[in-house]
Amino acid sequence: MAELTSAGGETPVNNTIYINNLNEKTKLDELKKSLQAVFSQFGKILEILAFKTLKHKGQAWVVFEDASSATSAIKQLQGFPFYDKPMRIQYAKTKSDIIAKADGTFVPREKRKRHDDKGKKRKGQNDANQAAVGVAPAYPGAYGTAPQLSQIPYGGVKSGIPEAPAPPNNILFVQNLPHQTSSMMLQMLFGNHQGFKEVRMVEAKPGIAFIEYGDEMQATVAMHGLQGFKLNPESSMLITYAKK
């Protein structure tokens, strides 16, 4: 970021969004991957910034290629329960370096530090962090290893697509997930709907999962709410009722 300052009050539209109230116990790598998965549905992400320093804990910056993507993300994910805490999202106060360089407004830190007594210290810290972050790919391809299951419930899985539609029930069958999607990521998405009980993944069959709710109606509401949700720009979730 050109300056890592939280956005407060009214700020102009920006390609970069500032997120706070994030769960500080989440590991940095996992946090970035999860942010990538959640926000990439709104457009191409150029960079994700999150740091280990005490000052920046619970905060992150997501840089989109287009400002319209940032606007959509703010509108649709404001208050979204992310690792059990509702996200607070707003436009960042300043442009990210990557955007400033693209539009010709980038000011090298050697000149900028004259106007900020703390500029030198901040520059060293931010440069190191940004070098470690780099540019986030469209999809990192790893959310962590899926949990092992002692047994596969609901009669097992014989194929990625059921032979015939299953009747409505309280268990959803989710397909077309990016490989190595984690149960935590699905819990954050499906747990936002009333009656959520658990996620069951099949280690031997990446790309699918079972989501259980308290009753058929709760499962149906979740299905309609998340049908077609994109965990990355190429993969839209396909949700049906599970066969019992």
C-alpha cells in the first residue's frame, strides 16, 4: 500500500478495500488464502496485504483490478461472518502501490518520507511485507488438507453426479469445488445460514462435500442462497440434495 492507514468516515471509491475485525487467531497464510477464495468472485485480485505485526493484526487490504469489483465486494460481504467474526469493509484511504504505478501517480518512498517522520520505519516494514506477499494469483490452489473421515456417511459416493435427483432433505451435496477446498472455508459459507450443523468432505474425492442442516427447509434456503457461488472465478458451486 502507498500508506497503510485504515479508512474511516467517507472515502472515495478505490480499487483497494480495507477489512478489519478479522479473527486475530487465524494464521496469516490461511487468512490470505481464505480472503482470496471469498473475494475473487467479485473480480480479478491483484494483491492481498495482511501482516503479522501487532499494529496490523485483524486487518487486511484486498486490491482489485477494477474499482467496481471493490464496490460489489463491500456491498455483498459487509458483515459476512468470516472465522466467526463479522467483517467490516470499506474503501482504503490510499491507492495501493501496484495501482499507483499503473496510473502514473506512484511516489517513491524516498520522496514520501520527507513528509512523514515515521516514513523510514514504515517503508522498511511495508517493503518487506509486500515482498513476501507479492501478487496474489487468481487462485492459490491450496486451502490446506481435507480432514480424514473414519467413514463416509450417507451411503458413500459412487460418482461426482447423482444418477437421479434426490428428494428434498436436510443434507446438501456440493460439487465443482476447487480441489483442496478446506472444510473451514465451507463452514464460513454455509454456516451463515440458519440450522447449519456440519461439513463432511471426502478426502479421496476432492471437489465434493456434504453439508448438513437441521431440517429440509433450512437446507433448501441455503441451497438457493449459495447456488452458483464462486470460490474462484472458474468454479461455480453446484448444489443438490444428497442421496440417503
